[in-house]
Amino acid sequence: MGVLLVGPPTDDTAASSPSPTTTATPRPSPSPSRTPEPLPSLEPSPEPDVLVGEDGRFTILLLGSDYRPSHPGNRTDVVMVVSIDPTSGQTAVVSIPRDTVRFPLPDGGVYGPKVNGLYQSLIAREGRAEAGAEMKRIVGSALGVEVDWYAVVGFEGVRQLVDAVGGVDVTLARAVDDPYYWVTSKQRGVYFPAGKNHLDGERALIFARTRKGDNDYERARRQQLLVAAAVAKVKAQGVAIVPELLRIGSQWVRTDLPLDKLIGIYEIADKADLATEQRTVFGPRRWADGVPGTASIVLKMGDIRKVIDDWMPPVPSPAPPPSPLPSPSG
């Protein structure tokens, strides 16, 4: 749940990637402040709950940025949608692989390059704040679901948020072995055994990034496991952990979630039924077709929309109370 907090990520550079619709001259976007804003009160808000959408669900777009000082930019190798029914706790998670091309746009066109460059392209064209809102609109329109919020987290944010909750636990059906991953400039190769793995912040980041031992689709599945593990750890620790996550998130995460609703966000996450969570990665061959001669894929949007309709349906409105019976006459 740490990735759902609020604030600017570390500084990044907007690259002049192609616009998803037209070619435009990038304009510089404002750099986020390095001074965190004062943290808000965590008292429950008396205002009506505004966290769920018109469909009654809490749905958030999670973007994992590959920014680091040696690699400026904002490619999002994580594009994940998490949706929770706050009444039943039914939870669904879907990931759009980074090598997806020709991603559908609301105007009927497509974004031709790989989808992991879409957010960076929107920053270059519209600025950082507008890019998040537009990314929500594009992904929601393509999948056919109402996306209420977005959050962008980079490498350092993952490290600090995971460490703040004392690490997370993931259980693997089979071992993950990547002999090519550079842990440091002198250490190469990572290994996660089958069974339970306890991950601190650094290991969690490696777990979310390693892919050469298998492929990008398995990496996306590991990223889903990591998010579920983080939610489970926050649930276990209780609401007392929220202020520390907020402190870290205010420096390392960019989102449009309202700061004064963090207790409500925690309460929704606490209801998430992770034991019966539905999740998938939209990879070939079930969900996508390969592009001959490349590693790219094109999504089968008709099939994807069917599973979205099944996994993320609108939440039925509660039935109105019965009308009182008329008083018996004289």
C-alpha cells in the first residue's frame, strides 16, 4: 500500500518522446520541490467519501518509473491497474506489459511506440501534473474501466517504503535466478529461492526489476506479488504506520490522491481480499499478438475488455430502506 501515498518523486527530465497524437515541441515541466509540504492531519474527514468512482470501486493506476540519476527520464516499466470493491473486498489487478505497442487512445488513434514511453511523452507535451491525469484517462478508456487515481513511484521510493514497513514477504512457486543482473558494479547475479522470501527495500527493488532469468511477463507478475505483499504488511501493522508512509511518500511518490483522505484509503486497502485476488499480465498468447521480428506485442482489446467487465464490475448501490407500513385506520 506504500505506493499509494502522496508527493513528488525525485527530479526527472522530460524527454522529447513522440506525442501520442501529434508531434509537438516539448515544453519544460516544473521540477518538483525538494522540500516536502507540511503533512496534513490524519483525523477522519467529516466530508462525504470521495475516494470511489461513479462505479462504486476504488481504482488506481500504478506507474513504476525507471528514473535514477544515471538514467534521467520517466519510462514506466510498471503499468498496473488495481481495483477494489470497498464493500466486498473483491480485488483485481492487471498489468500492461512495457513492450505493448499501438496502445489505443480515446480519440480512436493509437500510441505507436512502446507503452512504457507514453507517460514520458505526455510529460514532454503537457507537463508533469497534466500527464498523470491524461495517463488515467488513456488507460481507463482503453480498458473500459473508471480509473480514479494514479501514483508514480521510482526506485528510491520503493526502497524506502518497503523498509518503512520492516520489509515484505513473498512466496514463490519456483526459484528466480538471474545471473546477469548487476547488483553493484562488482557483484553480478541474483537468486530468490522457491518458497517464502523476506525482502528488505533493496531486495524488493531487485525483485521488481530482474527479468533476464525469465522475461518481462514474469517480472510483471513479480511486481503484482510485491504490491500484494506490501498491502498485506500494511494491513498487519495497522493504521499507526500511515504517518511514516506519508512522510516518505511526500518526498518520493507523485499522485493525485487527496492527502486528507489517507485514513479512508487505508480502510479501503484493509478490506482488500488478497486471498481471492484476481490478477493477470496481458501477455501473449491469450491477451496479445506478437509483432513479427520484434519483442513487441499488440493487445487483444476485445478479450481484455471482457475480463475487465468480469473482474471490475460496478458495485451495486445499496437497496433503499423499505417504506414504512401505513398506519392502520381507525
